[in-house]
Amino acid sequence: MLFKKEFDIDKEFFEEDDTKRPKKRKLALKVFVVVLLITFFILCYSAFTFNFNMRFGGINLSKNEVSLKDAQDYFFEAVKNYDNGEYEKAIENLNKQIAIVDDPDAYNYLAKIYMEKGNSELAIENYKKAVEFKPDFFEPNFELGKFYFSINDYKTASKYLTTASNSQPDNIETLSLTAETYKQTGKADEAIKIFEKILEMEPTSSFANAKIGEIYFQRLQYKKAIPYLEDSIQTLFEENVAMELAKCYFELNSLESAKSIAEEVLAENKDNKQAQSLKRAAEYKMGLSKEKAKAQEPKQTETKPVQPPLDRKIVAEYIKEIELSIKTNWTPPVGSNLKKASVKFTVNKDGELISNVLFSSSGMPDFDKSALDAIEMSKPFPPLPDELNRDTLDIVFTFDFNIK
């Protein structure tokens, strides 16, 4: 009986009065609602703070008197001012915003305004600040790259353009400029890879084909250059690209092709001196080839006399005689410092210019053209000295513009 009684006491302890249950449920519900509201408030506040900080960057906590909302308002008002051409108001609002938060977008807008106002110094300063706070920011990196490219600072341009092209790897304009800076800084293989990438996206790109062809042409890899140059002029006929193609054929002794392309160039521009010279050179060599073929016929018994060796002293005196005229007629383009190009030209015994082709490129098309034009403008040359006993003389003349 003792055991039964104890059991009954325990049972009563654990049994709950049914009248108390509704009160406990209401209390639990109230607690749940309060906790839910507090959690919701915390989440909303965190989300707002996170998004705003992501948008505006670091906050200057020393200026508590100005709210973050004000900074945001300054920015949006500045954008409206910019779109309406109200540059001074835009600058004022952006500076107010920057006084509160360092925002790369604000620096970027300031840079654009200063660039449009013609103040490139302040524009570059603000573009650099934008990149400082957001290193992979596409627009300021691209604009900085374009600026340094325009002043021939290819090394600095390459740094910014590489970042820009990594940010937007499908932007053809950015890729083109990046590849060109690589080409100008001696990274030709990297440049080819980027130009090939452009061709994957835009197979008929005349620019990319021309640039790859130009690199191979400058390397004297004429066979590799030809298909790219041909694809380029098929899409867009440009004289300088066509002339590179003609020179490739000329160097590979495909004289008919070289002459044909030179004639196409002359049909577009009859005053193109390079085309005139190349056509003459091709015709001259074709004439020599015909004479050689005729001389090798079985009935031919005569042998062509071997030309005597050159007297280097006489040749040096002759080159010295024409050097002043060539240098006087040479006008190197702007940005030619530290550039060098060689031109190979042929003079006959009467001093007439037979051919005039680029022997080694400077890597700067305008510089190469100025060298070829200088030879053309210096003709006719003095007759070859009788002591040379030569019908023609090949001369390689180097143009070296070195500013110290």
C-alpha cells in the first residue's frame, strides 16, 4: 500500500491542470512574436548597412554629423548634374560626398568631368584614386590605359589595360589596345595570343589580322604573315597592309603577286611612292629572271661575266656623298625617340632608283614610312663611280633617331 500511495503522489505531480494550458500557450506565442520582430529588425538593419558599405566603401566615422543618407543623396544629385552638363554643380556634390565616404564611383565621375573639361591632370589624378579604392574597376583602368597609350607610354598603359581586359575579357576594344601595348613593349607573342582571341570572337576582324601579319612581317616570317595580311585586305583594303603583303611576296620572290598588289595600291593612290618603287623593283627582277632563263637555254654558249668584287672604300665614299641628301629629306614623326629602321634600296649605274624596300622595321609604321619616303625624295642619286664597274649597287641605309 505504501508503494501505491507514493505512485499516486508522483502521478499527481506530473499531471497538469487543463485550465492553465491556454495561458501558457498565449505567453509562448507572445514571446515568439517579440523574438521574431527583433530578429527581423536586426536582419533589415544589417542588410541596409552591408549594401550601403558595399556601395560607398569605407565610412569616415569622424564626421558623424552628416548621415550616410546625405552622402548617397549627394552622389545621385551629382549624377543628375553630370547628365545635364552641369559640371560645376556635379563637382561640388561629388566633393561633398567624398568628404563623407571614399567612393570609387565618385572619383570616377570627377575624372570624367575633368577630362571633358580638358583638365587631363586632375582627370588622371581622380582615375588613379578610383583604382586605389577599387583596383579592378574597369572604366578608370581603361581610361588610364588609353591616356598613357596616347602619349606613347606603353609600359604604363599596359599595366592598366591588362587589368581592364581581365575585368571585361570579351571587350574587343580593350583587348585590341592591350595587345598593341604588348607589341610595342616587346611582348609580341602575348600580343599574338590576344589578337587570336579577338579573331575567335570576330573572325573577319581586319585590325586583328593586320596586326598579326605585321608582327610576322617584322620578324621576317613572310610565309606566316601572308594569310593574315590577305584576310585583312579582303575585309578592308588598306594601303599600308597591302604594301606589307606585296613586300612579303617580293621577299619570297613571288614577283608577279608583288607587282599585282602594288598595282592595286596604285589604283587607289597613284602617288604612293612605296608601291611605285616596289612595282619597279619587281619588274626589274622579273626582267633579270627572263634574261637568266634565256641565258640558260641549251643553244646559249656565252656565259655572263661575274661582277668584280666591290671596292669598299669607293662604296663608302659614294654612300657618304648621298647621305646628306637622304638625311635632309628625312622627317621623323613625333614619338620617334629610340626608334631605328633600315631600308634596302638599289641604284643603277646612272643613279636611278630601281627598288626601295623596308629591310628591318622600327615597329612604328609612321617611322618606317618616313624612312622609305626619304629615299624616294632623294632620287635621282649621283651615277655610280666608274671604278666600281657595276650596273647596280644595293645599299642598306639605317635611320636611327635617338634623343638623349
